[in-house]
Amino acid sequence: MTFDRTWVLLLLILPAAWVLWEWRGESRRTALLLKAAAIMAILLAIAEPKVTFFDTKVAVAILADTSRSLSAQDLERASTLAAQIESARGRNLTKVIPFSRSTRNPLPQERQNGTWKLQYTGGDAGRGTNLEAAIREGIGSLPSGMVRRVVLISDGNENLGSAARAAWQAQQLAIPIDTLALAGSPRPELRVESVSLPSLVFSGEHFPIDVTVSSPRKSGAHIEITAEGKTLGLNDVNLEPGVNHLRVRASVTTTGAVDLAGKIGGPALGQANFNQAVTIRQPRALLVSKDPPGTEAHLLKTLQSSQFDVQLSPQGLPDKLDDDQLIVFNNWDEQTVLAPGQEALEKFVQQGGGLLWIAGEHNVYVEKKRPEDPLERTLPARLAPPRSPEGTCVILIIDKSSSMEGKKMELARLAAIGVVENLRPVDQVGVLIFDNSFQWAVPVRRAEDRSLIKRLIAGITPDGGTQIAPALTEAYRKSLYQNAVYKHIVLLTDGISEEGDSLSLSRDAAANHVTISTVGLGQDVNRAYLEKIASLAKGKAYFLNEPSGLEQILLKDVQEHTGSTAVERLVRASVSKDAEVLDGVGIGNAPALKGYVRYIAKPTAETTLSVADHDPLLVRWQYGLGRAAVFTSDAKSRWAANWVGWAGFDRLWANIARDLLPHAPASEATVEYDNSSDELVVEYHLGRKMDEPAVVPDIYAFGPNGFRCPVKVTRIAAGNYHARIGIGRNQGLFRVRPLVESRAFPEVGFYREEDELSDHRSDDFLLREISMATGGHFNPEIKKIFDPGGRSVPATVDLWPGFLALAIILDLIELVRRKWSGIIEAFHRPAEARPALPA
């Protein structure tokens, strides 16, 4: 026994002397002895006595390898061994420490119901095995005052640190290391010869991965593709003896340089792995739309949900297009794109950009007698002229009776003006007004002087009754003398009239290729009469309770019956040429479109979809380094009203937009590894038509284990830049990127594959040497792990708490003895003798 405060023992003389002094005159000598003993126990506690003895209790650190070099069977065996060691510990102490590149705390799901279910260490941390770091951490975790041992469960596949150095340190500390060898995975018979990825990949894109694999025999196999540890897809393939060329597809939604990993395995063939860095960029799209705000919402949301960063530009093309990969024109008149904008668009596509032209109703054919402009050269289809190049003849018969007064007449005038605005100068137009009689407000003439015709129409005023037959006869008679391929009469009325010989006239009109359509306004019309006229003359009958839709109905009818560029009727899309852009769309289930604009596909373009009369609906082609497409209908709730709610709408537009994205970057950035100097060599090659930046942006390299390094880029020639980055022994994914996004110096990645993924052996020799050097056992029985081996550790027990407790107990005994007689007497005293309690 030892004391921390030995001088306190001298004070024990005082209670002893006090007992001797009081002994003769004290009648309660037992109480005196108890008090003196309590004081002496307190003094002994203050002196802090300690007892030292030797203990053989063992503390074991169980180091369990969870790196990626282990097979699933090895990981399961490591879990079983850890559980067996824990169950056999008895009074000893154990601590399970998973490790790979470094140690980590066990996950909650790895310890369930008293058993271990170890999991692979995720991310970069799992792609290395550092036995030295694990042994050091294991030794540091063991408490003092116990016999310390370390158990190493591993395949011995060391690729970081030095296990020999850690073993020497354990030897100096007299800590034995027992090693339990895992089997390791057999060397696979499959061999990955090459992996090819696109040079430019966009987020959300289903890009191809071409893998060349050598197989010794015919077998089924599976390919698993992962990115940043997340599975992207699992594909079953059939392998033939020899070299096999496989193509799988994957899609990544994150941006930047990404670690893309693959596993190829088959029955009895083992598993071959590969890792590649692929740079993912978010595609940027510019949407130039003539539609009112909100009408393009369906298309906008589809592009955004397909990972596009979409910028709206209702005013037209901006000055610079450098930051965009796709330009979408929605319902924009080709004629309004100015010459500088057309040249910029042509250059944009030639350099690799994508151009999508969604026609809409604003595109009108204009006859030109000159070479194609830059925009016409860029697009794969051109606007078709009306089917009647010699001109058409349109006669509008407008009821001007007094019942048309007010809003009806105002909208009738606007509808007539709208028809005139959409006619060509070669076309002929006449406006015949009637009440009880008729007169020509606009005699039949060419639609050249549109301003004069509009003024004449604006002067129509309502008055009189309704006599349809004479006016219809006059209009038909006049049309017969006109030289036009298409002759069309539109009758607009809101009243009831005698039929006369209108029905026989309609039959004659059909025989002479004159079509007649009728429009009835309001409830007070002879519906059967108007329908018969239109049916017999091969026209159409329309009935409107409200005149608000008159202008659109009238224009639609004239365009349809005069061979106009715009066709407004129900049409269904059909596949002209099956293409990848239609994958997953289900175009056969698409509802009908309500209209389109007639285009003519160029000879070298590909017509993917078409509509009635074999008019193209979707036309695409390659132009320079980029691609362009024309969709001849629209993407809103006018012509595509039935499409916007169709299940294939989003998929079709996403496929079209992605098909037009660039397949090569504007600048080429490459990274290679120099084995001789442990450096990454970065090369930047600017595109021929890209301007060199005045200043190279700040560029940094980022890598595993917290690697971060500024990159010094040197210009070695016009458009060529070079940099070298020392990375030492670091392995894994490296990203080289500017602090601010740059087209000239884009982000690029390189994956230096870890030895962890290429080693399949179990290094029993190394594990055996570690055990021998430290006095441990190789593959010992579980019970031997807790064998102290004749070693013991001095252990010290503090006795002062015991002496302090003894003092308290002695004091309590003395108190009870002193008060005991009074307590007994109080219980035996007669009840009446007890003092009364105060009221």
C-alpha cells in the first residue's frame, strides 16, 4: 500500500492521544473508541492510500477491413469473425474498428441485434487499404491498465502506408498483433481492353459507353454502371469467346467531373472493373418566343425538367450566343430575323450549336427571287408556297342588314381585313355586301394595294333587310370569269332569307371547282339552308353564337380552301423514318394536331415525322458541326392542344432538344498522367473560330484526401495551352476547373485508378510477418486472442473512498448507540404519560 500524502499519517497520533486522555474519566468508552476510529479513517482517506496489483484483463482492438478489394464473401466473413470475437470476450474488453483508406466509426446499421453486418466503406475512402493507419488507430484506442492486443482481419492487400513500420511500432510497445486472413477474390478471367466515352456529355443525357471486353469463353454476363457510388443501370449481355464490343447507356444529373465506374461479371468468370472520369455539363437553351407570356409554359417546363437551363428572350436574338448550346424559336416569323441575326445563327450551328424552329401560325410564305439567306440555308426545310402558284380568288359575301349593327359588323370588318392581310399580291379578293340588294364594297381585284382594300372594308355600314340568294348568285357569276386555280366564296350572315335557286347554284359551283363556305352568326339563322349550301359546294358550314371567334374561323377557312401555307384541320403524325429521337415516345398513340404550316424538306434532310398529304412535321439534318430541326406545327394549346396533355409530349420534346445538343466541345481539354513524374498533364486546344481570352482565368485542381492545388497554365502556341500538376501518390478522381465558368478552359477530370481495384490477391505472407514481428498469431483460434501470454499489467486501486465510507459508518454507529436508549424509552412510555400535542 502507498500513500500520496504520507505526512497526514502523523496526524493519527492526535485521535490516539485523545482516547488515552479521555479513557479514565469517560463512562461511554465504546462511543469514544468509535469517534476516534472515525477520525482516523478520515485522516487515512485524506492521505489517499493506494494498493497496486497485477491484472491479466485483456483489451482487444478488432480492425476489420471494409475496403473495395474485398469480395462480398470476405466482407461477410469479417463480420462473422468480429461477432465471434465479441461473444468470446468474457470479462475482457473489445472494440470493433472498420477501416480502409483510414479508420471510421461503425455505422448504426452495421451493428444490429448484437451481431455485426459490416458494409463497404463508401466513396473514395473505400478505394484504398492503409494497414499502417489502421494499426496505429487501433493501438491508440486501447485503454491503459489492461493487457493490450490488436486483431487485424484483412486480405493484406496494402496499397497505402507501410504495415512494416506500424508492426515495428507495435513491437516497441509490446503489443502483439493477431492476423486473420481473408480469402481475397480470385483474379477475373474477364479483361477490360478499353472504355470509350463521349467528349461532351450533358446532365440528364442518355450517353453511350463503349466497352471492349475479352472473354475466354461464351457466357452470359451483367454490366453495372455507377457514378459517385450510385447505381445508374444494370444490363445483361452475352459474351462470345475473344473480344466483345459492348455499348450501354447511362444518364447523370449532376454536373462537373464525375467518377464513372463499371463492373462486368459473369458466372465463373469473376468481375472486371473500370473507372473513368467524365465531365458533365448542364445544357443551356435560349427560347425565343413570339407567343404571349405563359402560352409557352408547356415547352418551357419540359425543357427545364430535362435539366436544361432555359433563358427566355421575347425580344429576339441577343447579341452574344456563346453561352448557349441550343436556340429554340417558337412561333417566330422567319422574315423578322434580321441579316446580322441570321448570320449569327448560321455561324452558331456551323460551330456545333443546335437550332430548333417551331413554326406556329406566324410563319407566312413570302415569294423571293433571290438566293437563300443564311437562316434558310441553316434550316433543313423551307416554307412551302401555297398550292396555287398562279393565285387564288376569294370573295367574301357579308350581310350588312340592320341586325348586324354593333359588335357583329365590327368583327366582320376585322375578319375580312385579316383575310386580306394573309393573301399574296398575286391573289384576287372581292367583298360583296348585301341587305335587300347587293353591291360590291371591294370589286374583285388583286390583293396588291392592301391599304386601299382595308379602307373600303372599313367603310361598310349596316342597313336594310336580308336577301341572300341574289348576292350569292352575283358572287358566283363573278368568280367564273376570274383566272385562278382556287376559287372560294365565304357567305357571312346572321339572318334568314328565301332559298331561291341557291341549292342548284351550289351544285353548279362544285362542278366548276368553286367552293362555298357559310358562317352563321347568332341563333336566328336558317341552319339547314346554310349547311346544304356548304355541303353541295364542297365547303364548310360554321355557326357562332358569339362573334368573338369570327376572325379566326374566317381566316382558317380561307387558308384551308385556297391552298395556303398554314393548314388548320385535324391531322395525325406518322413516322416517316424511325429514329432514336422517337424512343419511348409512342408516336402511334399521339392524338391529332389541329394544324401545321406547310414546309418542303430539303433533299439531304431527314424527315422523321409527317402528316397528311406527306407534308413534313419533323425535319432534321446536320449542318456543319451542329444540327438543326424544324417542327411544322406548334407546342402550345392551339394546334397542339391535344398534345400538351398527351403522355409522350414531354419525352418527344426532350428527345428533340437533346438530339440537337453539340457532340463536341467548343474547346478541347484533355488530361493525362505522367508516370515518370507523378504529374497530371493538362492540354487546352481552343476551337478555330474561338477568340483567345485576354487573361487566363484562375484554375485549380481538386483531388482525393483534400488535395487542392492552383494550376499554372502556359500558352505554348496560338490557341494551345499547357499545364502540369504534381499529385504525388494520390489516387482517385481529380478535377481541374476554373473558378469562373469558361468556354475556353472548361472543367475536365481524370481518374487515376487505385491499386485497390486491380489487386485481387490475399497477401498471407505480409499478414504472417506482422504477427511474427509483434509476437501475435496468424489465424489463431478465437480463445487465443484473449490469452494474456503470461503478461500482466500493474493495476492500482484507490482506497480513500473505502476509508471515507468507513468513517461515515462508524459515526452512524456511534450516533445510534447514543440515541438508542431514548428511542426505546419513547416507544415503551405509557400513552397517557406522553405529552399532548399542541392544538
